[in-house]
Amino acid sequence: MEDRKKIQEEVAADRKPAIEAAVVRVMKMRKALGHQQLMVEVRQQMQRMFNPDLRMVKKCIESLIERDFLERDPENPSMYKYLA
């Protein structure tokens, strides 16, 4: 049981950069996008490799906001803008 949990954590850690890259690719093309549309497009891109967990995608988006790749629209918090 302990090995299984460790493997799941390693898989999640390996998938995080791939999800972040997909978010950046989508946002680089669109420049501004709503939360739901971003989630749909990221899932479509990642579908070929694996089906990403929605919580992991949200964590990756928050991580990119913290690192100044994305920002929330001040007038509409469900919109994201690409910065980099």
C-alpha cells in the first residue's frame, strides 16, 4: 500500500510539468481565456497522453499565476491573461 502511494506521488510529479506546458501553450495562443474554456482545451491537449485530474490542472494554473506566467483579470476573476 505504501509503495502504491509513493508511485502515485511520483506520477503526479512527472505529470505536473506536462500540464503546465499545456496551459502555457493554450494561453500563448489565446492571450486571454475563461477558466472553463482553459480547462477544456488543456484536457483536450493532454488527452493523447493521459487524462489529467482537474485538481492538478487547477494547482498548475495557480502555480503559473504565482510565477507570473498568467494573471487573473481584475474585473473578471474567472478570466486568465497570458503575461510572459
